[in-house]
Amino acid sequence: MKALKFGIACLSALFALSAHAADQAPVKKVNGVLADAHGMTVYTFDKDVAGSGKSACNGPCAENWPPVKAGDAAVSAPYSTVTRDDGSKQLAYQGKPLYTFVKDKKAGDRAGDKKMNVWHAVTD
């Protein structure tokens, strides 16, 4: 009987942790756009092919447009992950990798929106 009570307590704790992890989503909608956990605007890149599982922004590009890290948390549609050239995991929305922009200095900045007509704040 003690083992059953212990098992139930462990399952309850596991469900509580799972619910807490879901609250810690890597992105959330803020003022009409997706933002990372720090409130920084999240962007997509037109050169990325949705569903390809790859990012077209590497090297110097990724220095200006840092990838949104996927971390270890499980994600579900419309989110997914892509594997970057360096092997790290990047969060994707509707199959397109997500990025922040180095010139956005504070939460809510959108300096990267429509940059070079290929970078777009995620509004949906």
C-alpha cells in the first residue's frame, strides 16, 4: 500500500512539473507579436524554407540574428525544432526557424521587422 501511495505521489509531482514546464514556453504573444522569454521580438527569415528542418542563417548572419534556442522542452504544433549546422536545436514556428535581432535593445523593440525585406516579426 505504501508503494502505491508513493507511486501516486510521484505521478502527481511529475504532472505538476510538466504543467510548470508548459508555463515556461520559449515564446509567447506580446502586443501582437511573438516574443522570447525575455520579451524580445521574434522574427522569421524569408530564405528559410518552412518544414526543411534547417536554418539558412549561420555564421555572421546568426551573430546579427541570434537563433531562438529550443532547449530541452518538448514542443507541439505550431512549434517544432530545427537542427542548426552546429548541431544545436532552434525553435521554429509553422516550420520556419525563429530569431531575435541584435539591434533590438529592449523588450518590445521591433527594429528588425521588414529589415532588407526578408526579416519579419511573427504576428500570428
